[in-house]
Amino acid sequence: MAEETGQLQDSAESTTVVVIGAGPAGMAVATLLRHSGIDCVVLERRSRDHVAQRQRAGIVETRAVRMFDSWGLTDRVLGGVPYDGILEFRVDGRSRLVSDSDGSDGPPARLCPQQVLVQKLTTTYLEDGGDLRFEAADVSLHDLTGDRPTVRYRTADGTPRTITCDFVAGCDGDRGVSRTTVPDGALTTYAFDHGIGWLTVLADAPPPAHPLLAVSREGFAAHFPRGPRSSRYYLQCPPDDDPDAWPDTRVWDALRTRLGDPGLVSGPITDREIFRLRSLVHDPMRYGRLFLVGDAAHIVSPMGGKGMNLALYDADLFARAVRDSVQGDDTALHTYSARCLRRVWNDQEFSHWLTRTLHDAGDAEPFLRNLARARLDRLFTSPAAASAFAELMTGLDPTGDAMAREVPGNLSALGGD
Ligand SMILES: Cc1cc2nc3c(=O)[nH]c(=O)nc-3n(C[C@H](O)[C@H](O)[C@H](O)COP(=O)(O)OP(=O)(O)OC[C@H]3O[C@@H](n4cnc5c(N)ncnc54)[C@H](O)[C@@H]3O)c2cc1C
């Protein structure tokens, strides 16, 4: 009887959108929906502390800052400091500064670490009365092609819960449950392995004057700010290398050599990991009433800093589409996937170009190395090339958005794409 009552209470829970995952994508979707007065429930598998400490990206690009500005949320959701748009390339120890300022008076990019963005979005959402449930276990999605999907999960104490909704936002990253719920064959997956590994190291060490990308015969290296006394470093390595093969002394020696900076100040290393550079796109980013947002739909290799920024782009389009739908217009829901994918492929291309250029310019075979160095030469000497680069770095390039206007309204029923 108690269980029966529990089930009745569960099935009584209802909302407009269930958001799976409380990373940048999920918290951006939830904050924008809440800001629009639309009900949603966020289910996150991990604890609040765990999510709030996950350190990855470091720059919210200009386009994303202006997106938050258009919602009137910049001051509440963005921490960090404005970024002057200057990127340093160091080729065999020789420094070249490239600016990605767009020359307008609009707000610039922000040096805002990912965990700070997630913490601030979470605080804003909760202050606005949002419903966020951490440690939600065994999340499962049902009836995605029906009129009212259902999401089931267990609370931290094991109590089963059920929520019905109009839409599910799958914001649970590459290894989440949302995309894996979609039946085989409904999505096409495009995957690419760059054959490159990066040792990534987080350290309590002084940040560089500007984000720094370095090329040398010893391989690629990078040094990025992650706070007033914190830096993230990258070192190219074989994709199957072992982090234990990189003790502190080897890390700092390699960084000093590849960055061409014998005086580089070291500090305690707080995190060290090796990952493969890979790219992934799932098409379409929707199945019935499930909409994939952020890494659940696409992985971009970190070069160019696009992954988190694409998640914010998707979140913005999805929130606006739900807002329209609540007011009776489903057009933007129908074009959501096509519009997002245009920008995804645009950013994949930029990231792939930059990845190849900076790695081939280092230790690749001579023909490829000379091609890559010619590309860098063009970037450093041609104002047109520098301008195109700046457009892509800021995210202000019109490609994704301008082409999006050409997408014919795909007015198929919500049940299928
Ligand atoms: C080392 C590294 C460096 C990077 N650097 C940059 C950079 O400089 N610039 C940039 O723009 N991007 C960068 N990225 C990419 C960026 O971190 C991701 O694109 C971003 O985290 C995507 O956000 P998301 O919310 O889509 O996914 P995630 O951040 O993966 O969040 C998904 C959330 O869903 C939760 N979840 C998963 N499964 C479930 C489930 N079954 N039920 C409930 N919740 C679930 C997870 O716990 C998590 O909180 C980097 C990535 C890495 C790995």
C-alpha cells in the first residue's frame, strides 16, 4: 500500500522540461528556462561539490558572453575577468601575438574557468527558485516519442521517483544515459581520432601574460590561465602514454624546453591526466521529445576552446525554442538540430585546422611541417588571415547563424526526424 501511494505521488510529479546533467550545458539550459518562467527539474548523478569542482575550460568566448548579455544575465552568471583577446604563439621560442578582438564596443570574452561558470549558473538557478536534485541514480528515459515522456530515477536514499514532462534536455555529456537511450540507427555518428595524446596538468603556478600556444621540434605545448595563481598546461605525447611516466621534474623540464622559457616558474601539480584528441558528432541532436545539448551531442578536440562554448550555444537555442513552443510556436524546436549542427561543424573544422597546424608544425614529417609553418606564417603576416582567425576564436563568425536562416523549417511531427 505504501509503495502504491509512493507510485501515485511519483506519477503526480510533472514539469515542462527535465534536464539530465548539471554541467555547463544543463545549468545553462535550466537557468535560461527558469529566467523565462518555465518550469524544469535538473537531475544530476554526482554531488554538488563534485560538479562544482570539475575543472576544464577556461574562456567563455565573446559570442557566449554576448548571449548571456542578451538575456540580461552576464553579471549574475559570469565570474572571472574580461579577456583582452590576445593569444601568444611561440614558434621555436619566438613569440608572436595575435589579437582576437572584434574591434566593437560589445563585451569581450571572459577568463572564466568552467567550474566558476557552473557554480554561478547553479547559484542563479537556485536563487530564482529552480529545482535541482543531486545524486540522482539510475536515471532512465521513457516514451520519448510520445506526447509526455517520463523520466525515472532514484534519490540518494534509494527512493524511486517518476517525472512526466513535455521535453527532456539530454545534457549529460558523452557518457550519459540520454544518447544511449536513443535506439540504434536513429542517429548517425561521425567520429575522428586525431592520433594525438595530450598530457594535461593543473598546477598552482603563475598564469601566463596571455594564453600561450607553443610549437617546437619536441612537440606542442600550451600554458593557459585558470585563476590568479593557477595554470593549466598541455604537452603533446603518444595517445597511449602513461601519466606515471611523467613525474614532476619531467613535466617542468618538457614545458621549459617546448615553451622556450628556461625560467618558467613551477608549482605544486594538483591534477594530471592523459587523453586522446578526438572529435565526435551525433546527428540529429534530437529524438522525439529528447533534445541533446552540449557534449551529449558532440565532442570537439580542445584546440580552439570550443567544447564548452558550443554547449552554451546549444543551450541558448534550446531554451529559446522551448519558450516559443510554450507560446504555441514549435518552429524553433523543429530547426534546433540543424541550426546547432551548422555551428558544430563550423567549430569542428576550426578546431581540426588549428590542431593539425600546431602539431604538424612541430614534429611531423618535413612536407607536412612546412605546410603547417606556411599556415602560421600567413596568420602572422596577412591581416585578412588574422581577421578570419579572430572571427572564429570569438565565435562571432556568421557561418553557423547566417546559414541557419537558410534552414528550411523542418516541420515534421515532434515524434520523428
Ligand atoms: C581537459 C579538457 C579541457 C577542455 N578545455 C576546454 C576549453 O578550453 N574550452 C572549451 O570551450 N571547452 C573545453 N573542454 C570541453 C568542455 O569541458 C566540455 O565541452 C563541457 O564540459 C561540456 O559541457 P556539458 O555540460 O555538455 O557536459 P559535462 O561537462 O560532461 O557535464 C555533464 C553532466 O552530466 C552528469 N551526468 C552524466 N551522466 C548522468 C546521468 N546518467 N544522470 C544524471 N547526470 C549525469 C555529469 O555528472 C555532469 O555533471 C575541455 C575538456 C577537457 C576534457
